[in-house]
Amino acid sequence: MPQFVIDDPKRVQVVYDRGEKEYRHDHPELTTRRDIAANPDDPNIVRNITRELQLAQVPGYRYCKYVPRDKFDKIVTPEVVLQLISRLHCFEAERKAGTLAELAADIYFGKGDRGPCRKLLCVLIQIGRENDLKKLMEQGMTDDCLPLKTEQHNGQNEHQLSCRRHGFDHKVINEYTMPDTRERFSQWSQKLMPLYITWHRDSRGAEHTSASPKHRHYVLEDTDPIPLKPTHNQRGRAEGGFSEVVPVNIEASSKSLALTGFRSDDEIFALKTLRKHPHDDPIKRRMDFDMEIRTSVFADYHSKNYSGHQPGAIMHMIPLLATFEIQDPQQDDSEYHLLFDWAEGNLQQFWKSNETMVRDLDWLKWTAKQFCELARALHCIHNDLERMPSANTYSNLYGRHGDIKPSNFLYFKLRDGSKILVMSDFGLGRLHSKISKSNADPRNMPMTISYRAPEFDLKDGKISPRSDVYSMGCVFLEHITWFLRGKTGVDDFASRRLEIDKKYKFELDTFFELSDDERTATTKGKVKEWIEELKQDEACCEYLFKMLNLIEKRMLDPNSDTRIHAGELTNELKKMLRCGELSKSFYTKHWTKSMF
């Protein structure tokens, strides 16, 4: 088992070519060979194409300019390639032999195992070295070699360009005596190779167009253009100590992202950037990145093979669409980004903006569906633990969310106007397994204190996937509180359970309290009182009554060994959905009238 999930070829495809092969796969007109008709000779064709490509540039993320892929395809057609090479001295022999049209087809479409060279041709045109094309083609260079990797030469400031595909440098380029020429070659090969991002939901579904449903991790250089553009959104950006999230648009021809089931018509995405901290070394940063994405990658992979998953069905956890590693060759360091769909907000924001749903019994069926699907998503995450070799050093990194709280449940407004709750942010799974449970100050823990399970504080407490179930029970209880009493009710509940913690000697709004010897825990009396008050509410129907009992007795069980696990929880919630289908009063009548 590899140390980092990115190094696991079973689940991850590392992409170095900026998605070029995938783009050609998705656009068969670029590889389907055809006859090329000769256009009238244009003595200014080289100058004109040079100018058109320069004018076609647009700014990308961090202002690196690029030529959008669809614009390039409109400018550089098979006919244009034929016109271009007819003006090049290096192909004089082919012109005399009358084989220029066949050569143009080779350059544009590729031939056999040899890839196309149309972008290589245009890069050379931009630096005034178009007559080097023949030599480079003879050396085996194609568009598949672009962009070349920048490497420091003999410890000097001067850089060489090497081919990742062939494992050596193409001498013609590195023999350019002026470093500026190599630099411009590198710049234009990047401008003409903007990132092409793909994501496919299900290898069995009709939307899947690739042979592999693996997660795609794109490796770029710091000078590569990324076809993303920050967009104005009413929620704006979100910042934390470890990351920053901004809403972005992706240039239309630079993506092939199947619908996740969550995305709105405005096609806004969330770009999450992991912050660099001054004293972190590159290995530490890569470990942080691995921790951030590990559960997402494994859960996404497992969801496609999950026993309860149907092709085309929506799994209620946010899919990680892609990750980007931007390498700085001079610093031998990387910057990491993650791409998701952009949400309307988190559960706390949902409570604030949907007060009209409070006590509206028509919404209870929706709530029941969301609870069941969120439990199913958690079961999917936990179930991956069973697939990992127990002897592996990194087995504790799999199969647990690690930070379930209202802000990590996102809500989306779907294209049909309905709403959906989705689990997100799996980044603390490993951190929790490393926490000291004896003398740690919870204010310094990399987790949310309010919703943590008792085993985090118990002596010899064992943190496990069932710790997530406890946290989910806390959130479900708060959501029912919101449904019956609104956002002020959620705030009142937090205040009610606020007590001096025996262990840490300051007020905490946790759901449990420890025994004096810190070896056992019980549910706080205030929490039990609150649940009883909710049961007596006139709007507490049979569904809410059963749900409150399930939360109190099974999900908030202080003993992790007897606490319900995610699979059993999912089955119980499915039974409730079935009850709602069989009985019209399940969501409407008060439980005392419905059950007796």
C-alpha cells in the first residue's frame, strides 16, 4: 500500500499532460484523419497565425495567460497547418515530392502511435523557430511531450527543458544559445496547453466517457495557466487557518465535468487552496494534502462499488472533482488545490435562511430522506475501512470522517428547485486518531469540541468510526430542534447544555459529562430534559418521536461499544421512510395520537 493516496494507481490517475490526451479523446474530430483540401497560398500565413494566437489569449487563475482550447481549434485547422508547412523551408523536399497534404495530416491528426504536432508547430512559430519542426519531429517530439519540464542546469540560474515522456531533453531546443528563447518556448507551450479538467460520476453510467473512473490529480508548474476565474458570489470566499475557499468559473472548453446531481445552472465551483505555513517543509505539506483528500478519494471510489448504490444515484457526500499540484521547481515545493461544486451554504446557514420551513410538516418527509441518505454516506465512508489491510501502518487514516458538525453539511439547490444536504470536509480523519486523550486542551484540538464523542476525553477511550455516529446524532438533534423551534431554539439548546467541564474546568456545550474517574460518561441531564421537551411539543409527530428516541438511545450512547454503527443506523432510517410511505399520519399526527 503506498504511503500517499495520490501514489495509489488503483484509485488515482496522476496527469502530467494538462489533460491533453483526455481532451483529444473527448473531441474525436481532432484525431479522425481526413483528406485536407489546399487553400489558396497565403504568403503572410505565419505572421497572421502568430498574431491571431496572441490576440486569443485570456487571463487565467493568478493572471497567467492562455489560449482557450476552442479558440485554438478554430484558428489552427488542418487546412491552416497545410498552409503553414507549405511556407517552411525545412519541408522543401516534401513540397517537391507532393506529399505536403499527407504531412499536414500527420502533424494535425497524428499517425499510428505518434501523436500530433500542431501545437508544437505553433509554439515554434511564436518564437521564430518554425523551421526546427522537422528536426524535432525526427527526434520523436510531439504535442504529447508538451509542456517540457523546467530543470535547473548545473546549479546555475540557467534552465534546461526536459521531456517527461521520453526521459531526456530534445537537443534542438536546449541548444538555443539565448536562454530567452528557451523561456519563450516554455511559456508558449504552456499557453497552448491550458489545463483540461475531467470528472466522471460512475463508470457504469452513460455519462462516463473514459476507460477509468479514477480520481484525477493534475501536476502543473507554477507558470502553467489554469483556466479558472474567480467569480462574484453572494457568499464570497471562506477562510480558515488551514485553507481558503473561493468561488470560481471554469472556462467552457477547459472542462468535461459530468453532473454530480448538485451543480446549479450557473456552473460555479469551489476552489479550496491549502495554506502554506512558513515553517512547514514540503513533505509536511504533502502529508497535510494527503490527509485532506484521503477519505474523499477512498469514499468516492468506494461509493461507485457500494452495495446500496445504483448507477446514476446521488450519494450525499460532496465529490472531489479534481486536485491540482502546482510545483515550484526553484523551491522544490508544491501548492495544493482541491475542486468541488459550489454550495448554497452550510447547515447553519440553511437554518438561518429557511425559517419558513420551521414546523412545516410537509418538510418532514424531506428531512427523513436527508437523514437516511447522510447516514448512508457515512456508512459508505466507514465501510472502506473493511477494505484496508489491518496490518498497514496507514489503516487508521481510512474509514472515518473525523469532524462532523453543522458547518460540514452543505446544502445545494438543485436544478429542479429542490434542496439537498451533503456531507463535506473529510480532512480531519487522521488528526483525530493522533489526539492525546489525557491532558490535551480541547481549545487546541484540531476538531470541533461541541460535537465530539465521549471517547475523546475518556481514559483509554477508543476513537473509531462510531465516534462519527455520535457527532451525527448531535447534529440530527440540533436539526430537529431547529425544525420545532427555529434558529433561536438551536441557540437556546446550546446555552442550556453549557456547563463547567470536569476535565477542562471551563464551560463547554458538549452533550455528555464524565464520571469523576474519567472512565465512563453519561448524557448530560440538560440534553435529556431537552429531548423530553421536544417530545411534548404539539408538532412532535410519530416520526420525530421515533427519531428522538433513536438519537438519544442509540446514536448518543456514551458507550462506543454498544453505540449503533452507521450501517445499522441506515437500516433503521430506511425503516422509518417505509413507515412514512405506509402511513399518511406518520409525519402529521402527534405521536400520542398516532401510536396509541
